[in-house]
Amino acid sequence: MKYYLFIVLIIFSCQTQQEPPIQKKPASIASGPVQKIEPSKGMANPVMLSAAGGSDIGRLFNAYYRTGQQSKMYTLLDSQTKKSMSKAMVLQLLSKLNYGFDIKLSGATHEGPNYTLTYTCQVAQTKVIKQLKVVVENDTARVVPKDLLRGEIFN
């Protein structure tokens, strides 16, 4: 009985060794000039701003506020806001915002280079709907605060 099992194993192993190995075809190289792909410089879609985190611009702006990163918030502001005030003043105003509540993107409308992002916010145990105006400048999404001097980001 042992010999029959041993012979069957030998025959089975011989049959599997006789099959030709699978050969991989070499990757073809396309002829022509090689195009260098640059990393994305802009944030053309404000809803899906961050490829790494999958966050939208409003939530990213909110996260920067909560962690005290006003310089990163400054980079997300539109050019008109930056031109209207000095950088030091804008940074000071950004640090005094009342923006430390949870927000969740619930919708977006698009009109030309402008977007209106609608957020469901949890403010003092109350659900509130707020809208954030965003403009696309040079293929980059930028937050347009309603009135930064009064501490208002949302419209």
C-alpha cells in the first residue's frame, strides 16, 4: 500500500514538472518623447481638496483652525482678502474666529469659478446649516470669508 502511494506521488510530481513555465512578456516601451508628470499644484475641485486625506476645503480649513495653524489657513484664503489687509492682520483675525465646531459637507453648487459649499454644523448641541463660498483662482480652490473683520467665514 505504501509503495502504491509513493508511485502515485512520483507520477503526479513528474506530470506537474513537465508543464512549461509561464513566461512573462517584457513590458513594451512606447516610442516618442517622455512626458514628465508633475504633481498636482492646484485644488481645482474644492469638494475633494486633499487627495491624501480625502477632506474638503471647509473641513481642512476647520482642522487648521482647531490646531492653531493660521499660516496654513492664510494660504487657503482668496486673493481679494489677502490684498485688502496685511498678512499680520489676517493671521490675527484668523486666530480669533469662532470656528471650533464640527462640520460635515452636505452639498455643493457650482457657478463659474465660484462654488457654494453647504455644511451641516454641530454648534452647541444644535445642528445648523451653513454655507461657505469658495472661488477657484489659478486652478486652486480658495475660501472667500463673508466678513473676516467681524469673524465670519460662512455666508
